Amino acid sequence: MSEIVTIQQAVMAEDEKYASRIRRLMRDNKILMANIIGSPGCGKTSLLEETAPKADFSFAVIEGDLETSRDAERLAVKNIKALQINTKGCCHLEAHVVEKALSSLSLDSLDVLFVENVGNLVCPAEFDLGEDFKAAVASTPEGADKPLKYPALFAQAQVVLLTKVDLLPYVRFDKELFLRDVRTLNPKSPIIELDLISGVGVEEWVSFLSDRLRRKRAHVD
């Protein structure tokens, strides 16, 4: 067991070098970088689709999936620049892969870079990609118990997004429990409730991003 732990620590330490380079690159180009993490089907791609019409900033997306380019293709239909990374079985994106993908983007035309990580609540939370913040995404059909079952993600997240709130009348979801557990792990992070069909919550999400972008650029300048 100790050998496995040592190997994992060495891998993460090596990848941190790439994450640090990405962080400098984002800072030098005044780009806000968000690492979006959630289960398969929680609405990560739909969130990005609905962000585009309301955004007062330009953005691109790095899409992480085990296989297929379907999410990137969905975004392309909305005229959203998206690069697909297929991990071929790996349960998360790593910084050295993200850095390689960045060479295909025109950074001088970007304000925000989203990384839609592989659908998983565990491993993506452990790996630093050089992002400014992690966004934890959970949907009502998944159940209200996710924060305490996957505490690392919800404790680290600088924003928590609860999607598919339009389904609350039809699914067993204890919203009070969910909110209380998030607050136990993370007292300060904003919690945004989203209905991506009607658009409820999208403007609040965009406002959060615009504020974070302004704050980052004010600090850089």
C-alpha cells in the first residue's frame, strides 16, 4: 500500500509542474480558468451551452471524456470553441494533457477558459490543472447525499451548482439536507440553483464568472 501511495504522490507532484506553468500562462494572458467537475449527465455541457448567449465575455472549452467527441460537437453547434480530449479510460484530466491542448487555442482572444472534466466526483477533485477555481456540479436526480459522500470536491469548490431544480417536484431530493451538507463542508462558497431549460440561475452564474474575471484582472493589473 505504501508503494502505491508513494507512486501516486510522485505522479501528482510531477503534474503540478505543468499546473504551475498553466497558472502562469493564464495569469499572463489575464484569462480566468474554471475546472467544472460533476457526474455524467449532471448538466455540465448544457450549462456551457446556456452560458454562451448571456456571457459578456469570450470563452473556450476543453472537453474531457473517456471516448467520443459528442460534447465538443454539441458546443460547436452553438459556435462555442471546444477542444476534445479523450482519456481512453483515465477517470480525470491531468495538467500535462491540458497544457498540450492549450497550444491549439488563440489565448489572446479569450477571457475565460472552461475545462469540463471527465464525469467523476472523485479523481478530478484531486488533480490541479492550474485553474483559478473548481466548480462542483450536482443534479437533483443524483440525490442529496453527494456532498458528504464526496467531500473533497465540495470542500474545495469555490462555487456549487445545483442543476435540474425543475425536477424537484418529481424526484426525491432533500434540498435542505443538500444545502446544509454543503455549508458544513464549505461555509463560504456560493450555491447557485439552475434550471437550464427555463434559464433560471444562468444569469447568476454568468454574473459570478464576470465578477471573478474582473477581480483577477484587477489583481494582475
